[in-house]
Amino acid sequence: NFIGTCIGERNHCRFLVFLYCQMLAFWVCSSTVASSSFDLPTLLKEPSVDAVLVLCGKAYLFPLTFIATMMCVVHTVFAVMNMTTFECGKGPRHVDYLKGTRETDFPFSKGLDQNLRIFCCQRDAACIWLTGEAQWKPILWQTPGKIIRDSEDWWEHPWQNKYWSCC
């Protein structure tokens, strides 16, 4: 692990902030390098060290910018849906407490507002320290209850409801 700690329940929000800062830095660097007038045709006409450095910078920065942006998008979705990388990666077939659910059920989601509040405030150790809580206690997540698959409430059940089914 390159940042010296595992990402878990107590620091996932700070990890997302780190990802946003990293993405912003890559976008600034990439836009600076992209604004250069050096490109492949220029390098072929007039070879120079400057052109080679700019092209190497583009070849290095553009993929990293894309990867940082995708990491940001994925972890933002995890925050909004109140899920983890482990739950998404393993799925219901390999995680005991997700048995009986499907990939698009999001059994721990409590709505956008509550999910972000839990993600940013209630689970983060820094926020717990600021609020004066005596000691952090892990959240004992309850096994998901019955999932309504044929609900008329399509807003709360966008993936599968009475009117359509996705995935």
C-alpha cells in the first residue's frame, strides 16, 4: 500500500479527499503539458530534447490522469451508495452478509443525504475526534432485510421495479 495505511471504515472519507486532490493535481499538470506546442509532427520535423520531454510527459501524465479520475468516480459512487470496494469486488456470491442480494441492490443504502452523512461524518475518525466522542466504535451493520423487487416506487428502486429491470 503506497500511502502507508489500509483504507477502511475510519478513513474512507479522507481517502476520497486524497483522490480528489490527486485528480486535481493530475488535471492541472496534464493541461499544462497539453498546452505545449510540441507534438509528434514537430518532433519528427525538428528533433529536440524539449519536444521529447513534452511527449514523454504527455505519455506519462494522460493515462495517470484518466486512472485518477476513474478512481475518484468509483469511490464517489461507493460513498453515494454506502458500499465498499470489498463488497463491490467480491459480490453477493462471496460475501456472507450479502447472501440473497444482487449486484444492483445496494442493501446498506439509506438515501443520498444519509449515506454521505455516514460516509463523511459518522464513520471518519477525524470527525469523531472533533465532536468529542469518547471512543470510536465499529458500526454493527445489520443483515439487509427483504429487498422489494417489484415496487411501484421507481425512485427508490431505480434498477429493478414494477416497470423495468436493469442488469
